[in-house]
Amino acid sequence: MNERNIVVIGASAGGVEALSGLVSHLPAELTAALFIVLHVPRGAPSALPRILSRAGRLPARHARHDERVEAGRLYVAPPDHHLLVHDARVHLSTGPQENGHRPAVDPLFRTAARAYGSRVVGVVLSGVLDDGTAGLAIVKRHGGVAVAQDPEEAHYPGMPVHAATGVAIDHVLPVAEIAALLGRMALEEAPLVDGVPRAVEDDPAEMSPEVGANFPPNGRPSAYACPECNGVLWEVDEGGLARFRCRVGHAWSADSLLFEQAERLEEALWTALRSLEERGALARRLAERAAGSGHTTAQAHFAGQARDCAERAEIIRRTIMAGRPEPAAAEPAGPMVDEPREGAA
């Protein structure tokens, strides 16, 4: 049988609640293997396997490199490692970050789709921005099923909504109904999809000391720099969506790139503000010394520089304090399957 028994799940903000709700409804006799990526800070410990094991009836643990895939288990990406899937094997990687994350959702979705084709079910749960959208598109291209949490239920609907905007979603459901759906699909035979290569391709997330980079990527150089390493970004097509990759393999979706650019711009503005205030303070000190020595011309010169620094610093301070807009909430491009109620998207 060619069952749909490879389930890949991505979540970010609000993901612990969504994942706990999902696994609490999974049957103990589930014949699928579930692979889970939750965005966690680098270097932070993760208690997610313990939380999920307590929430449901299936055992959860951090994935181990090169272990065999077994049905009825929850494989959780450990902190600071991409979780990848090959035929019957789990792989961990410290390859380049994607959308500023490691683990990231897209590498899991990509590698599972290439290894298992139509047997894969991709699930996007609560989170901000759009990690997982490009990977879900590749799942669909290889004949898999695309599922998104009902945005009205998600604490942070950004990831499900962006997925529905960029991908022809098959099911949009609350997590309890997603669990029931996974149980049914694990018993159904997946159709064979012709014309799509299923071999595991070279993937930036799999770079290691033994496997180097094969870059620059296919695509065209853009006018933008990578926020992570300042290298040139290439614009590439990934699952029909525009993505940006640099020579060393950092990858960005359009929305994540815009958000990261705004982060770096704010850092630069704070640095400029600090420099101006330090320069103004020095100019004021020199003006005071000149005044004490009776050098009126020097006093006027330094006082003028201090005023100029103060005026420029005030402009930058107002720019920073005005804030910047939150990431835009994407609107679905068309009707989605299995909408549980009006306005779910």
C-alpha cells in the first residue's frame, strides 16, 4: 500500500497550544509517522516532546540523526537543527537558517515531499509570517495533501493564511478535525503521481562538513543583500513562489525578507542615533571648554555642531518611535476547501 502516512507539521507563535490540541485527538493506533517543526530560539531548551507526550497517546521525542522512521511516533525537531526526512531515515542538519530560523518548516516539507511524494500530508498551524508556504507548495507539486489550521482558531493566523494565499489548500480545519483527517488518510492509498522526480535533491539545509554548498543557486542575482551574511541574494522559484537565497544557502521568503530588512534598518537607526548623541555630547563638552578659555570662535563652532547633531538625532528618534507596521496579513487568493465557517480565511 502507498498510504498517506508521512505527516509533516510546521508551527510558530501559538504553536504549542495548536500542537497539543492536535495530538490530544490523534488515535493511539495511528499508522502514520509525524514530523514536527516548532520555531524555538537558538540555544534554548525545548520541552515540546514532554508536553506532547502528556497531551496525547503517541510517544514524542526529539528526533535523532539517522534513526529509522516508525509509524505511530512524533519526531520533534531539536533546537538549532533542521529536521529532514529521507526514505525511511531521519536526518538532522545545522545547515543555513531559512527565514531566520533553524529549525525551519520549509526544509522539512521539501525533503519529505521529494522522498515520499504523494504519501506526504503537510500541515501548517499557528504562527506569524509565512514559513512553510513554499514547502507546502512543493508537497502539493509532488502529489501530497496540503492542510492548514482554521485561521479563526489559530492564536496567530499569519502562517495558515499565507499558506492559503500561496498554495491550493485541500483542507482548512480546526486542529481536532485535522487529527481525525490524519487518522483517515493514513489508511487511504495515495495516488501515484507521474512526471515528478522523487529522488532526494541537493538541498541547502543539508550542507555539512562532508557535503559542501553547490551555489550560487539557479536563478538571477537580485539587488538585495542577505540580512544574515550581507551576501548577494538570488531570486529563485521554489514551488511556484518567489524565494531569495544567498551564496552560502540562507533562504528567505518575500514577507520574511521584508520583515528582516525592517529589523536591520531599525538596528541601523539606533546605531546612528547613538553615534549622533555621542558626537553631540563631545561637541557640547568642547564648547564648554572653549568658553572657559575665552575662545568665543571655537565655542560657537562646537556649539553649532552640537545643535546640528541634536536636530539630526531628533529626526531619527521620531522615525524609530513612530514604529513600523506589523507584517501584512495576506488575503486568500480564492475559495479554500473545507472552510468550516464563513470568514475562516
